Amino acid sequence: MLVIFDKKPRKGGIKEYLEQGQKGDRNKKDKRVPLYGDLNVTQKAYLMANKKGYKEAYRNIVLSFEEDEIPIEKLQEIAEDFIKEYLKGYNDDEYVAYAEAHLPKQKINHRGEIRKPHIHIAIATYSPKLQQRLDLGDHKRRAREIELIKELIETKYNLQSLSNRRVIQEDRSQIFDIEKYKTQNEKKKAIENYIYANIQHYNNLDDLINDLSQKLNAQIKTSKNAKTPYISIKLPNEKKGIRLKGELFSQKHFHLAKQAILQNNRKIKLPTAPRRSIDEILKELKAVRAKRLERIQKRVELSRKRFEQREYLPQVQEEIKNYLSYQEKLLKDIYNYQIPLSNHKGFFVKKYENTGYTLIANKKKNIKIIDKGNKIVAKGKNLKEQAKIMLDMAIAKGWKLENIKVNGSDEFKKIANEIIQQKIKERDGIKNQEKANFSPNAPIGAVNKETNEPQQTQKQPEDEEEKELPEEEPLTSYLDAKLQEIEQEQFKKELDLKTLKEVLTAEVLIQELEAMGFIPKNSYEVTDDNKIKVGRKKYNIVDFCLKELHLSFKETSKLLNSVYNAKLTDFKAISEEGEPMKAQEIDWKEIKRTIHPLTLAQYYKIELKSEQIHKKDDEYRIRVDNRNYNIIDYLLKEQGKSFKEIINDIPALLQLQEKLNLQEAKKLQKAKEEKERQEALNIIKEAKKEDLSIFLANLGYQIDKTKSSKNYRVMKNDQGDRVIIYKKGDRYLYFNPQNDQDRGDVYNFFANRGIRDYKQIADIIKNANRNIEIPKLQEAIHSYNIDKAIDKWNKYRAKKENDYSYLTDKRLIDKNILKAYIDSIKSDNEGNIIVPLYLTAEQLLNDRNIELKDKNALLVCGYDRRLKERTENQPKSYINGKKGIAILQPQNPQNIKRIVIAESYIDGLSYIELKQLDPKEVAIISTQGQINQNTIEAIKAYVQAIDQKAKVSEIDLLFDFDKAGMEYADRIKKALNDQRVFEDFSYSDYKDWNEQLVKRKLTDLVKRGKIEAIKDEELKEKAKELQEKFKKQKSRRMGL
């Protein structure tokens, strides 16, 4: 077997080449046999990659064989094994591949050679599921791995190893006057012809090399460990050497090659090494590709997590629906592909591991079917199609049609029974017609390889129990029996679902359901906020019953009331008269109104602050973080008390409440808090004298060594918060380079981030560690002098002459691209670049005196001033006014066909130049390095506004290929919910799009010897470094 990588790009893509061939003679030359995947789907994935600007949109691999004939089944297995091994590291639904065999109809080619069977494998380089480029690597760098895959398949399927190797080129004219030939190819052919003419005079390879060296006055090098031997000939006054490949240039096979030439043969057959065992090959293969698999795992980890979070979003379904989708994969695993589901379009399929249920739903068609094992239940209103799908499910499960029992409405029964009778007739008709081909052991829906016709369902035993197919099913029989037992208990009280959510904990419900055997033990986790965790979602007890257990509202109420009343049998309390009383007889509302939270604090020794306590609807409430509790919920959820403990403690709490002097309690509380406040102030006062950088380092901030100096330390955290720290007198202070209002000492640092409680700040100072979450900078401290900023922007906008040297000389952006955005890009007198910032009218309502006519209208809220020259501690840019999104719009917005959204407008301009787009048809939105609700709403408003003026066909997201960048892209995609949105990470080998542009342009200038044309001194130094690097590489290639 031989593995060949086709480098030639096909104009019509791989589909046209496979179907028609190079000269439109495919059907004359070969019989095409599909082996793997779908060609149309592969073409679609190729077009997606092409649209994203991938240089290699697909990879075409040819497997050529020495054998004259190979069975189709064997070719299919070979193709599947090669694809699996070549794409190791990716799951089978993360790539799109296609393979087909070409079985020769014409046995002899135009050169008189025998044509053999071969396989074409096409792999799209873009993964619709992962939404990123596949890491296929350079096949030359993967040479050893591919050689091992080839060896593995040859050994596994007992294939001949192609040992025929070419000697050299076949052209044999006798001319040898090297100076008369102009091109490298002409010279190459002349040298080859000379070798053919004089081969009989050479006894070994050294004789050949010495003769050529004298005749040509050239330096000649031989290969050492190359896969195909070669010699490299460096002629006088020539920059490039001439390389000749072939077995003639191998010391080992020289005599074999010489003999072949003398016999007028162009190929020789090399001796093959003894075959190794499959285990030996796999062991070496594992070691060879270990690093590559590790790299792939790191690269796709984030993409896989992102896909899990948006698994059934319409856009993702649209991209993966035409190859093995999750819906199809589930159907294949559960029902062996026996349910058509109208090609699965619009259907949601999910198997719940905890209950074993399978859900098939289609909201548009009003279909909802639940497979509960021995029962299949319909909940939707589309009776006819539901009945058909339910019976397909029943047949796929191996149920006998005669034994299916249909329950439900008369209409449903009628429809289902008609379909059953029809299917029985079809089945019996096929059985009589194909009796000779019947195989009782064949699986449902299997295909007979002899006749290619469907085989029959395995016959069921005569005493098989009847299966039920109800239209609407109550709770399972076992749960029904348990609930009936509970209902007969003496403590029975019907509560509405809202009340049940308050009085019944998730933990109690899970315990009861586990005890009933309705759910497996330890299959669900209860969270701290009294929710039940199901995968990535959290449900309260009512939603859990409705969405996870698929109960109706009536069934949910029945279940929760029964569990609640069952638990109350264990709860007893002592009344004031000492007589036992039932828990449900307690007036819970009165308790919530009567018992003060400070009473709870004293009784249970809980620390509560007065600002945590307030009243709502005459009930005392306790605030904890962002949650508000009544006193019972507080004890249950925050203090972990059980109902039994609370009920037993109520009499004592009531007695304590009467005795306590609440005013005195409040005074004591205030005195205590004042003392704590003074202690906190002293801690903060001392902290102001301590090194703030060390303190922030303990909170997870890191020093940016490249931008820090002796007196100024630049620190930032993972959330993008950046501050510069310096010492003034005996105090350490800080300032935010992007916000003049964010400055001061350690107290100001926390106050500006929303933490203003002295005690809380003191606690953070005392216990500084990375586990403490520091909130982001509060929006309220930004400078909103918007009117002043707008006036200044209008002056800049009126300027006709602008200095774009920062963008053209430093960022190497083409001047012609900047001309398209002349109304959006301006400069000040120092050459700093000015672009406007926008927010919606609704977002500016509190900051400007404006009349709200259209809340989504975009208004200027300030401008971004990017510095042409800056000192070490200065930021790249300053915001004047309120921070918003930057929009660069061409002069004629009705011509816009594409919107580009990036973290920086410089990335957007670079992207246009790299992708060779027409700037007059592209609008650029810059998020200015932040994604918040204001940003998202402004982006949505702009997209909606442009859609009314122009026909936008694509919205490209250009964010960094890291965790934050992917999260930003996800948030915008989710907000826009638009099929036109695409993510482009094709610059992932660079820091950003502008770095890619600068690197390419510098490389081009260096190769053309145009370094002096570079105006920026820093870039000129980089170009000189590149020049030195290229010189060293060239020297190594020449062996100097």
C-alpha cells in the first residue's frame, strides 16, 4: 500500500474531482464505490472552511494498492481504519470525512502501466461541531506516524507493501551543454539525460558524483537519512541548488537502479523487511504521536466545553445536522436507527441516565414522546405522527405488534390501531414474499447481504406479556402504590406548589424518592441553595418533577404533598399546655411575623447584622448576599436546621421573644458593631502604610514585568482589572490608567469595586488569599462628562486633514483601507488616533438630557484616543466621556455586506487587509476590550439598524483564542442568535490579527530587500532580526 497526499487544489472542490475526474472521464476510467461518509456533507464542510479563508480547506489522501482486486468490504474497513488512525485525538462526530474506492474500468493507463484499485479520502479541515480548524499537521512532519499507520493496515489486512521505486526521470536525449539551458527544470532534465546516457561507465555512486562534479564544476551533496535518496547540485553563480531524487542516488540500491536503467526500466523492486506484529506497531505508534495527541487535547478542550454548554442550539444543529449528529447518534445507540423522524430535522432526542427514560420531542410539530421502558407515552397533540413514531420505537425495541396494548382517547386508539394493522399487513406480506431469505437471528432492520433487502423481526415467544402504548400515562405503578400508602396516613394536608417550594426541601424529596426506589441512590446532588443539580442545570423541587421526571402539574402536586405529609409524621412539638400538637397546626405565617431575627441570633448563637434584617409583607426577612429569607427558610437553608429541630424549638423561641427587650438588644448590637467598626478602621489605617503590591499579589493580581519600573508597579488580575502602584510619603497609592476616578489607597481600591463595609475590608486585609473574589470596577466611578467629550469629538470630526502615521507606519495598515472610514477615524494635533464611542439612547438616559424617542438609537457617548507615542507607564489609549463600543462605518452604509466584531478596531482593519475584503462593504465594531450588558445591547442595536439599510450576509467575531476570548464570542453569539455569525480563530498562532499582518508584511519586505522603506524604528529592528534569521537558515540549507 502507498499513501499519497494530493497537494493540488481543485477549483470545484473534491466533489467535482471525484465525480468527473481531471478530464471529465471518471465514469469511463473507474467504477466509484462510496466507503465512508457523505460526499455532499464533506463538500459543505469544505465550503465552510473555504469561506473562513483557510488556505487548505480539505485534505485529499490517496491509498494505492499493489493488489489487482480487493473486496469492497475490505476496502471499507481499510478506509475506516485509516481515517480513525489519521485523525486520532478527535471524536468521530468532530470531523467530516469521506472515502470512496476507484475500481479501474480501464486497466492500462496512457503510459502503458497497469492501473490498480485505490481509495480517495477527503477530510474537511474545519470541524462544524468544534467550530475550529482541525489540527491535521504537516504530513511531512508526520511522516513516521503515517508510515506506521500504513504498516499497521498492511499487516492487519495482509496487503502487499509497495516496494517499486522510481529510478529518476524518463527523458533520455543525449545533449549535455549546461550553459545553454536557462531554467532550473531545463538544467535538471539535461543532467538526468546525461546520467542515463553514461550510466554504464559508473561502478558506484561515488563515480557518478565525481563525474558530475568535474563536468559541471559544481558542489554536490548526498542525502543521509531521507526517505527518498537524493543528490543536491550547486552550480557556479546559482543561488538555488538542483535536487535529483531516486534510488540511483542510494549507496545501498545503486546497482539495482543501474541494472534497471540498462534494462530500460523506470522502477526497481526493493527487498521488503520482515513484518512486525500489530502490538509492536501500535506500541511505536503510541510513542510517536503522544505529543501531538496531547496538543490536540489541549486545543479542543475549551471547544468541547463550549459545545456542551450550547449542545442543542439551532445554529449548532444547523452546522452539524448533515453528518453524524447527536440526535442521530442517540437514535443509533438506542433504537439502531429504526426511527426515521423525518431525517431528525427539528427533533430533540435525549436519554436520561438517572431514570433510563428517552425523550423525543419536536416543538414545532407538537410532538413529545417519552420511552419509559415497558411503556411509551405521548404528551403532544399531533396524534397521527406521534402514533407512527411510537410504533416505530416499539418495533425497534423488539415488541410484537400483536401484543401492544393502546390506551388513551378514542381518536388516539383508532389511529394507533390502524397503523398497527397496516404494519402487520406489510410485515406479513414481506414475510411471505421473502421467506427464502428469512433469518430468525438477524437484528431488527438488518440488511441481507445477498439480496440487500430488509430482514424480518425475530419472532417473539407465544407467552410474551402485553406491552402498553398509552397516550397519557400516570405515575409508574410502583410509585402509585407508594403514594397511595402515604395518602392514607393521618397527617394529610393539600398545599399549593408555591407553598411546597418553601416548606419542602430538595434533600427531603430526593431521600423519599430514593427510598421508594423511583430514582437510583446518590444519582442527584442537592446544592446549597436548595436546588437539585441535573447535569449543568439546577432545578427547584417543582421543576425537577416537571422537567426531569416528566410529571404533569397534577402528578407533581400529588407527589410533593404526599412526601411532605409523610415527613410530618415524624415531627412533633410541645404546646404551652404541654400537650403534643401536630406540626401542620402551627401558624407558620404568624411565626414569621412574630419571631425577630435577633431572637434567632441569640437563641442559636448566630451572628447577624442589623442591615441584614428588614420586613416584607409584615414578615421578618434576613438578607444573605443576594438572597432574602424568611426566618424558617434561613434556619433550613443557611443554618442547616431540620424541620424537626425547628418545630421542637418554636415554643422556646416564642418564650424568649416575649422576654427579650428588643430595644436593648438593638443598642447592644449597635455598640458591638461600633466597636468592630473602630477595630476595622485601625486595621485599614495601618494597611495604608503597607506595600499595596504585596497585598494585591495575595489576592491573585500579578505584576506585569514588561511594563513595571522601579517606582511604578503595573498589576493585573484574570478579570482584566489593571492598576499602577506607587509610594507617596509613608502611604502606598494606586491609580487606574484607564479611569481617572479610580485612584487612592487600599480603602479606595475596595470602595471603587463595590466593597464599602469597613469590617469586610478589614477581614479581607487580615485574611488576604486568592480564594477571595474581588468584584470588577464599579461603572458608577467612570467619568461621565459626556457633553464635553461629544463637543470635542465634533471638532475632530470636522477636520479634513488627518495624521494616520500611527496606523500606517506602526501598525502597517494600508492607507486605502483607512480612506473608506474617513468619517470615523480622526487624529489630533499630536497624531493620536481618535474614534467615536457609541451607546444606545436608553443607556445614556441617566447621563444626558435627551428626549427618548427611540431607546435603541445609537448615540455618541465619547471617544477613544489612542496614543501615537507613550511613556512606559502610560496606557495605549484614554477614554473621554463614557465607555461604549467603537464603530467604524464606511461612507455609504447601504453597501455594507459584512460586519466585523473585534476587541480592537485595529484588529478589524487588519482582518480586512489580510482577507482582502472591500472596506467599503465592511463595518467594524470594537468592544474596546470589554463585554458587558451595555456592550451587547449596543452591538444588537447597530446590527438591527444596519439590517434596515443594507443586506448583511455575514457577521464575523474576531476574539483572542483563549478562554476569555471564547467566552466573549459565546456571549455575543448567544445575544445575537443569528445564523450569519461566524467565529474566526485562524490567526491562533499569533497574538492578534494585527500581529499577523505586521509579521507578514515585514517578511515580505525583508525578502524583497525593502527594509529601508520601513519608517518605524522598532519595526525596522525586527525586520533586521528576520533578515539575519533567514540568512542563517539559508546557510544551513547550503551546508555552509
